[in-house]
Amino acid sequence: MRPFEGLLLLVGLAGLFQARADAPVVFRSDVSLVRVDAQVLDRDNRAITGLTPRDFVLYDGGRPQKIESVDSENLPVDLLLLLDVSASMRPHIERIAAAAHEAMRQLRDQDRVAIMVFDRQSRVRMGFRSSQSSVDRELERLLDDESFRRGTDITLGLLDAADYVRREGRREARKAIVIVTDDQTERNRDVEGVSRALTRADAVLCALLAPDAIRSRGACRNPGGYPGGGGNGPLGGIIFGPPRGRSGGGDPGGGATGSRTLSAGTAEIARESGGDTMQVGDAYALQDTLARIRQRYALHFYVPPGARAGEQREIEVELADSARNRYPAAEVLYRRAYYAPASVSANGSGSGEPAVVTRSGESGPASDDPDRPRLRRPGVSPVPDRSRQGPLDPDSPSNTSASPTTQAAPSPARAPDPNAPGWRKARPDDLPPPPQL
């Protein structure tokens, strides 16, 4: 081989090795690779970006695991906006609707957004879409359609949201639920059950809380209170219905706050899922929340040997010493458990599909979430397509029945019985010929 040709070959091989070293790690879909989303905040509660696998330490069942890769900005996002439309929440939902257009700039073309609302029942207002204009239009429509006069069941709303994201979210996407609520529920509080449902959905919960929303219920008795709560406010003195009892302070995670409502533990659930909480009244609350969802790290590691399919496993994520020295007061937020994939072998390989847990003998609702309470009718009611004629009231009988995909097909029309009593429709050959002109 000539010296010049040998030099070209060496240069080409060096370039090939460098390209392989710089290329992102690609994993086959037939191995049990687990992804854990984590957020790292500094002492000023700002997101820390630019970390690598060497900056993290991960333990599964108390044993350190090798982190295969860390991804931050490249994963697509499936985002569900979960909006509390119970009494008193209108001014806060209006604020979110006004801020949504600018906040959605944090998302990218491959990201998708869905909208679900809830009071005592949950309704999917818009399925996952990547259209910014669709989000803007639906937020405007729900302000017109929803009455904002009913009670609320936050636990059921969160369970329905987790179930929807689990079924409709993309496996390769980072899944997140952003809830806007005052955290006051009339029904049972179930922090553990909702946390397990979010783990099964592989979704993080971020909460935008309105702790003073209850005070705005006394709209006609509080003319100088929260915007929208009095006759001189910008919303013209909206009356939200009878107030719920309140005897305690406004701590969003402080348990019962009145004779008829109690805290749903939304802030605690968000933290257990690896998410955080902001006040909905902050000017950039929604924008900052969406930015943090995109800035989260995705840590990939293999299921340890001996893991059983469907087993819930405990994990710990910390910063390595080198990263801790650079950020001494940093905090890592992450979900502390995951479910082993449905098919795992002794060497940790398998199908990578999540295990599905079902109740024995249960039938009826499409949801197979064991933590979701059984209802006489589905908890999530689809909003009818606006291209069809029909009522827009989400509580109308047509919307609280089974979904269109599960309704029975219409029976074919029967041929008329010639011997049936009554008038028979004349056939063309029975009619007399037209008169000759």
C-alpha cells in the first residue's frame, strides 16, 4: 500500500471512530431499559442544565446501577393540561388561558398537548395534538362551555388523567400532567393511590395551585378581594355559587380546611412524582413549568438481574461528588419507584413493555387502573365533536354515556311489512299516469 493511501485510510478510520463516539446512544426496543425523569434545582430554585451521566449516581434496591445515558432536551413531550373547573376556579383558568399562547412557545414541533377538565367528573376536552392554535381555541371554548358551578373530586380527576396519559401517551415521549386547582376536594384524599397511578403512567405531575381561590367564592361579600371576586373587579362580579366551608389557613398541603372540603394533597403528590409546585398567580407560572418539563433529565439504565415482571422497585438518584462540589445546595427531584417491564429475564433483558395490572373479574370501564374507584358510569366523558350536531353541555346524557367507540352500532332498517295495519306508501307503479295536455 502506498504511504499516501495508508494515511487516507487512517484519517478515515479516525473520523469514523469519532463520529461513533459523538453519536447518541441508541437502544433496541427489545431490552429492559428503564427511564427515570429527574430535575435538578440549585439553591435559588433554578434548573441546572448540562449534566452528564457521570454527574449522577442511581441506586436500584440499594445497589448502584450503571447509567447508560442521560438525555435532556431531545425527548418529545406529551403534556396534559388538567384544569379544575369547579366553583371559584374561573378567574384562575382565565389566567391560564391568557398565558397559554406565550407559555406554549417552550414546546417544540414534535410535542403534543391534550386538555382535560374536571369537577365531580372528568371530561377530555381535546386529545393529544401538536397544534398551538387548537390549544388556544379549546381553552377559549371551555371558558364558554363550562359552568364553574359544581363541586370537585380532585382525586378522581388525577386518577383519570394518569390513566389517560398511560393509554394515549407515546412510549418514547416524556409524559407530564400540569394541574391547575385550588387543592380543595369534596371527596376522599388518596395520595398513595394517585402516586401509584402516576408511576404506572410514567408521568410527572406539576401543580399550579390557587390557595386563595376559596376566598373568591364570596364574590358578592368581598368587593375588595381577589380579582374577579367583587363587583368592581375586572370580571364584573361573577357569582360562583355557594361557598365551601373554610376554617383553617391557606396551606395547600395542610389537610382539612373546612367542614365540607379537605386538601387533596396535590403538592405532596407532585413531589412524589418528581414534579414541583408553583402558585398559579405568578406571572410566569405556566411558562416556567413548561420550561422545567423540557429541562428535565431522562436517566436510562437496565433492569437489574432477578427483577420480576410487574414488580414495583425503589430507586434513589443523587448527584455524584464532582457535581455536588459544583452545586453544593442542589436538589434532585425524581420519582422514587418504577414498575419492572412485563417481560424480564435473569440477565435483565425483555420486551420493555410496562406491566398491566388488572382487577380480577372486573369488567365495564376501559380503565385497568386498580387504584381508580369503580363507577356506575365512566369517569372520563368525551366532549362531542363540534362538527356534529348535538348538545355542548358535557353533563348531558349523550356525553355521560359510553364513548362513541364503545356504543352499539345502529340496527339495520327493517323492510316494511305489507300486511301491517295502517296506510301503505304508494309505489311508483301504483300511481295513475299523469294527465295528457
